[in-house]
Amino acid sequence: MTGRIASLGMYDHPAQHDANDRLWSAIAAVLRERGVAQVPDRLDRTRDVHAIWRDPALLFGQACGYPLIADPTLDLQVIAFPIYAGRESGSVIVARADDPRGSVAAFRGSRAAINDRQSNTGMNLFRATIAPFAGQGAFFAELVETGAHRASIVAVGTGKADLAAIDRVTYATIARFEPALVADLKIVAPSPASPSLPFVTAAETDAETVAALRSALDHVAANPALAAVREPLFLAGIIPAEPDALTPISMLEAEAVRAGYPTLR
């Protein structure tokens, strides 16, 4: 096999590039020791993650959980789940700090920003937060699709939107490395909890390689020498993937449907 690829594009702020590169180098070293062929030297930052997920040459990546349960054409193996330090997995619902509204329910008729309609943290968890009191009509007057969580933060901060659901890890990353972008925002509410973004490989990846990947992830999660690599990524641990690990994502969608709010709007 040639042309295998690796990606850590879901949480890869420019200030985190060095840490992600070093994390991948440590993973790659274990894979080579285990005899895995054609391990890439570098992470692929040339393509959008959605294209990378569909590449049968994907050796290692990280994916959003919602497309994995909602898109039957997306065929990936889930390897493991990261644990992020001090952060329950999910989203925070944010607004401008000077907005007088203090609850999500009070934002009926406002403008919302989402990164992507296939996003768990940006859409599915947002829908789950709104569904209990949305009713069966439109809750928002306008829905703006921004293309990225960072762009949704900017949209709220600049007044182009009033409310957005931002992935907790992304929000913490922006708060650390670009604090000015969140300085004038407030957290209105947390979303329901959700599994973190899983580490994945292509569906065709053989069992021996999957075992080597899991061994490599165990190594990078526990090695004290990599503490300075994990810290800027907020990476506190990695746990094995159970067969039903993504079920909570499906359950949140089903609950919104039962509430009469199948589409965020």
C-alpha cells in the first residue's frame, strides 16, 4: 500500500501545529516499530477533513461523531476516544456579553450561527438544546452557516449572529490562543453532554494495523515525556472505543425528533 495519510485537522489551530506534529511523530514511531507499512512522515493539511475522511488511504484521523451516525456513505472504523482536560465533551452556547438575554429560551426569533449542518457540536447539540422549548415551528429568525466554529465565534462577536453552539475544546483553544475573539462573549448555557470526537481509520484498514494504532495511542496518552505535547492540545487521556459509543449522539437526535424539532431552524 502506498500513499497512506494521517490527519489531526479537527483540533489544529495554528498555535497547535507543533504539538500535533510531535504527537503524530510519536504515534508514527510506534506504528513503524509494530511493522505498519507506509506510515506517513507528516500530517496532511492540504485538504478539508471531509475529503480526508472519505479517502481509503486514511491511516489515522479524527472525525466528528454526527456524520458517522447520520451519513451511511461515510465508512470509517472508530479506534478510540480522546479525553480533554477539565472539559465535559459537548458544546457551549455563546452570545455577546452585552446581550441582556440570559437564557437560551429568550433567544427565540434571533439569529443563530452554525459551522456545518453535519456537525455534532455545532448543530446536533445545538438542536438538542433548543428542542425542549422550540415547539414545532422555527425557533430562529435566521440561520447562518459559517463553515467553522471559529467563524461562528466571529459572527456572534461582530453582531452577524446572536447565538451559536461552539465545541468546548475549540472554545478553550480560541480562549487560550486568540483571547480577544471571546473577550466580549458570554456562555449562556452548556449543551447536553456528548462523546468526544473519535479517532478513526479507513474502513479497509486491517485488524493488525488497528491494533497497532491502539497501542500507539496508549503510548502517547501515557508517556510522561509527551506531557508538554498533550498540554496545548488539552489531551488528558485516550479510551478504547466501545461498539455503542456513538449511541448518545443518535439518542439526542431522536429526542429532538420526538419533540417535534427535527431540523435546527
